[in-house]
Amino acid sequence: MFDLAVVEAFNNAVVRSENWDKNGIIWNFIDSDMYMEVKPATKAQEDQFYRMFDDLADMHEKHHANATYTDYMAYQSKVEKEYKELFGVN
């Protein structure tokens, strides 16, 4: 369950415009937002949080390295539209 909370926190943080600037995503802001949302309760959870944060950030950079906030949100919108078309979700 903790893993899912970290992924959800990441997804919530990357769509906030205040976590981006003209050069791209501001990773310290993403980290902070995620940490406050997840609130790791133990050292083990904190270690897991940072391992997952690093992995999620690496994946994001691999796919969206030069994206602006506008680019990223357009991509997200396209993915959501395609998902709705595929699965008939309104």
C-alpha cells in the first residue's frame, strides 16, 4: 500500500504548475510535496520512499527530459483521452 501512495504522490506533484519553471521540473519541490503527502513513518519507509522517488524521477526524465509544463500537461491530456477512447470511460 505504501508503494501505491508514493506513486500517487508523485503523480499529484508533477501536475502542479508551481513545481515547474522555464527549465522544467523542480525536483526539490516534487520531493517536498511527495514527502508531505506520504509522510513516511519509519526509517524503512523513508528509505523506500527515496528509492522510489529516484526511480520515478529517472523514468520521468527518460520520457520527458526536455518537456515544459505545457508540454507535459498536453501529453497527459492525450493519454487520458486515449484511455477513455479505449476503455469507454466517460
